[in-house]
Amino acid sequence: MQVSTTYKLNWSAWTTAVPFGVMLLTYFMAWRKLLHGFWEEITPQGWPTFHAMDFKEAIEKNIGPIVREVVDKRRNPYGAAAPPGGSS
């Protein structure tokens, strides 16, 4: 039984297969480090859980000063130097 020439590996096939294999190996090694970083972020050790977070403290820390400033501006729109509410 003779194998047809279509299925025979010749010299040019090996010259392209080896560099292609090296390229794929390099590609997967580069992706491995990147995917490891993503994996560290999505696992429970790297991602904060919602039940462990203190939302009240976070909101107060980030939004509290803004709310206090808005309330102070509504009480006295002219600032601390002017008398409040139009009284002269």
C-alpha cells in the first residue's frame, strides 16, 4: 500500500512546523502569566467579599463631605462671611 504524496511530510513542512510550534509555546507562556494575574483577582483571596465590606463607612467616607457641603451652601448661600438668609 502506497501513501499518496498529499499526506507525506516533506522538508518544507518541517521547516514551518517547528517555528510555528515554538511560536505557540512562547504565546502560551506569555498568556500564562497574564491569566495568572486575572485568576488572582477573581479568587476569594484576591477579591473582597460583599459581606466583609462596610458599606455604611465607605459611603460616609466618600459622600459624607459632599453632602455636608451642599447642606451648608443651602443654609447660607453667600458663604461664611455674609449673614445668613438675607438679614442685614
